[in-house]
Amino acid sequence: MSETSTSRRWAELAVLWLLALGFGLTAAMGYIASANFRQTDPRTLRNAEQVLAPIADAQHRRTALRYVASELNRHLFIVYDRVHLVVFGLAFVLYLLSRPRSRLVLGGLGFFVLLSLLYTFYLTPTLVSMGREIDFVPRDPPPPEVARFYLIHETNVALELIKLALIAAVSLALARRVGPRAATGGWIQ
């Protein structure tokens, strides 16, 4: 096997691993973000009565805990976006080492990089800023800022689900390119 073909195989396998990492991070983040809100219910927290005793009003307790969960998620999403930008950027660069390249895989990786840039520099900062603006705003009746926040939030969730499906599709396409060669001597030679 030539040096070029070995480098290509190494690069393609590395890209598959990076795609798996990106998929796993996305799935884990979806769980963690929603779990943070479930776990900050005063009824499920150990020692909640002792810790929250200074906050007499039940509604204020819920607001305080929701704020903590929101701040945790904001921090996690900022880090998550940066990690995804590195993961998908590296996958894109590594795939450029492959020859011949699949336009589907290259396009998918390029899309993931662009989406990561959109999240890192626009969507997440916008959601963080808007979320902080509405943290302590009364929700009954809901002000227009809350509806706008949830519209952007739902768009964000939809993009994440689309990204998961596309990561799976690009991974399958790449695995099919790498897979048949595996029959001639294993995945790594």
C-alpha cells in the first residue's frame, strides 16, 4: 500500500472518529441541558429545605433554581460550541488530506464547520444574552421577549436535530468509502 493511500485511510478514519465524537457530544448535551432543569426542582434536591430556607416564597425558590440551571447551561453551551468548532474544523482539514474525496462528505463537513461558526458567534451568544434579559421577568402574562427567545431556542433545537441526522448520514457515507477496503486487510494497516 502506498504512502498516499495510507495517509488517506488514516485521515478518513480520524474523520470518522471525530464525527462520532461530535455526534456523542451533541446527544450528551441535549440530555444534560434538559436534565439541569429537571434536577433543579426543589422536590428532587437533597437538602433543598436547608439550602433554600432563606428564600421563603416557593415561586422565588423556583426562579432562583431555574436561574442556576440556566447559567449552567449557558456556560456548557459556550464550551460545547467551541469544542464542536475545533472537532468539525479538524475533521474538515483532515478530510482534505483524503483523495479522492466525496463531495457529500466534504460538503457535510463544511456545513458542520459553518454551523459551528453560526452557533459560536451568533446563536449561542444571542440566546445567552436574551436568556439573561428574561431570567427574572414575570411570566404571567408572558412578555414578547419570552416568545422571541423561545422562537430562537426552538430554531436552535431543530438545527441540532438536523445536525445529528446529517452527522449520521455523512458518517455512513464515509464509512462506506472506508469499509470495503477493510475487507482487504483490516481497518488499520
